[in-house]
Amino acid sequence: MDTRPFQDVVDWQCYGCGWLNEQGLQIKSHWENDEVVCRWRPKPFHVGHPGRLQGGVIATAVICHAVWAATAAAHRRDGKEIQEPLDFSYSTTSLKLDLLKPTPIDATLTIRARVTSMEEGRATVLCSVFVNNEETARAESEHLRLSF
């Protein structure tokens, strides 16, 4: 079983999660028990208000992480490995993001996601952003399975 972050297995250019995009966030997601977890540290230029992470950057990280949570859960359910070339992935169709409190820019974020529903090519993912074990953002997103 491949233990690399999911994003390191495929040749992806995505701004949020692609390792081939030098200007991107380059988040890394992996399984921790039944959750998909990402730990990511923002750069100073991701600033919104002074000392705070910009909300759109949080949304981007959450969307990409949730897509990988849905993709990984479907692969796990189907008994398949994530590999290059990727057979299928998920694409976000909706996002409800609650920014619960300002997220400091000078801290490592832990993003935790779990799939709550997966049927008929659609997945629902709950995702939370934590800084020092304190939840700063929460999202629910819907995703559509895409075959390549």
C-alpha cells in the first residue's frame, strides 16, 4: 500500500494540491484512520487582514482536501490504489464554508475531512480546519465523480 500523500502519486497541476504547480498551495492529504488529514503552513503572502490567513485561501485548501477525501474514500471502498494515471476523481459542485474565527497566518493548519455520504457518483464531505486544536473553519461540500 502506497503511504505517500495522495497528491504525490499523480502528476497534478492544480493550484491547491498539485505538486507540479510551484506557485500553488501544494497541500498534502493522507489517511489517518477513517479521516483524511492535511497539515499545511501558509506563506506570508497568503495574508488577508494583518496576521490572518485570507479566507479564499482557506476555501481553496478545503476544496482540494475535500476532493481528495472523496477520491480516496471511493478508491478505498472499491479496493483500488490511487495511482498515475488516475482512473477517476471528484469535482466540487458546492461548498458551504463557515469561517468561525480568524485563522492565524503564522501557524500550521490541520484540515480534517470525512465522507458522510457516497452514492450514485456523488459524495458529501465534512471538513474542519484547526489551529492548535481550535476549530477556525468548517465546511460541507458536494462532489461529482469524474472518470478520465
